[in-house]
Amino acid sequence: MVLLGSIVNALGIIVGTFLGLLLRRIPEQMKQTVLIAIGLSVVVLGIDMALKSANFFYVIVSLVVGTVIGEWIRIEDKLHQMGSMLERKLGKSQNSDIAQGFVTATLIFVVGAMAIVGALDSGLRLDHSVLLTKSMIDGFTSMVLASTLGVGVLFSAIPVFLYQGSIALFANVIHAFLPAALLELLIAELTATGGVLIFAIGINILGIKQIRVANLLPSIIIITAIVVVQYFN
């Protein structure tokens, strides 16, 4: 079953979120300390991912252009509006911002080599080992995130499933049309660009400065276009 790894990954996030929500009753001081620990870990993860780039100039260009596009179409505002609507429907207005939990968790779970490589393995060889390993990591991470950021983490299971599932379903097409060298370069630059976004999330979690991370999301598309154009030229 091609989608097995993606389904298990999404279920891992859902289960982890519910377990994390049960832990929300821990003392506030402990919760704040845990949140700082998460923020520091996310910052280090982002730095490690950003250093994967073979040409960081492309990453800078994609971030600048992508941010201009994101600010223009106001992605962050739209996500917060959607989060507010969900809060009203779920009666969770007293809890953490759903949009913050959703964006934070989605970027952590989606951006990175494991999501792409694991989904390709699922689609090409029906080998789900990478995604099953990722499911365990994401499940634990979602538990910790949900204990501090709330139910918004739960909704990240949807884009994770759609993203990884789409790659798995079209893996044969991707493998046929993209040379191995280009695919390797794309994974490296996507990971590096995503690393900067994850670093920004860490800054938000630590409360150093509030960055509109969602408005940086178009940079993922821009870096893909830059790498493809550069490769064939």
C-alpha cells in the first residue's frame, strides 16, 4: 500500500497531540520551561538544516522573493483568521492560538529530507521504513508541542498526509522526469530553506521576536524554481 507510511505518520501526529493535550495540566512554570527547551531545540534544528545548502545565495534570494509574495497575499493573516474560526467552532477561544500550533507543527513535520526521501521510498519501493521512523519522531514531537501550543498541532496531520502522500503517489513520475543529481540538489536546498523557516519558528517560541513565518512559505516554491532553472541552464 503506497500510502501506508503517510497514513501512519498522520496518525502518529494525531495520537501524539491527544497525549500532549492530556499533559496540559502540568504546572505553568514547568510548561514554560518545556517551551523554552522546545524553542532551543528547534533553533538548533533549523541551523543544522540551513547548513545543508550547496549555494546559500539561492536560499537568500528565495527567502527575499518568497517573503515579498507572502506579505503581499498575507498568508499569516489568513491562517490566523482560519484559526480564529476553528477556535469559535471548537469552543477553544480560551486556549492557545490554533494557527500558531498549526503553522509551527506543520513546518517542523513537513520540511526536511525525511519527508521527501521517505515518501519517495514509499512510492518507488513500497519501503515505508523512513516514514515509520519519522512517525515515531513526529508523534513524540507533537505530544510535546500540543502540551504547550494546544490543539492546533492536531491539524498539521492534514498537510503532512497530503504532502507526503502526493509525493508517494507521483514518485514514479518524479523519478522518471527528474535526474538523480537534480533531485539530490532539490532536497538539499529545500531542506536549507526550510531550516531558515524552522529557525524563525524557534525564535517565535522563545519569544525573542515574533516573525510572520507563514509569510515566508512561498520561498519553498521559489527555491524549487531556482534550482530547476539553474540545473537545466
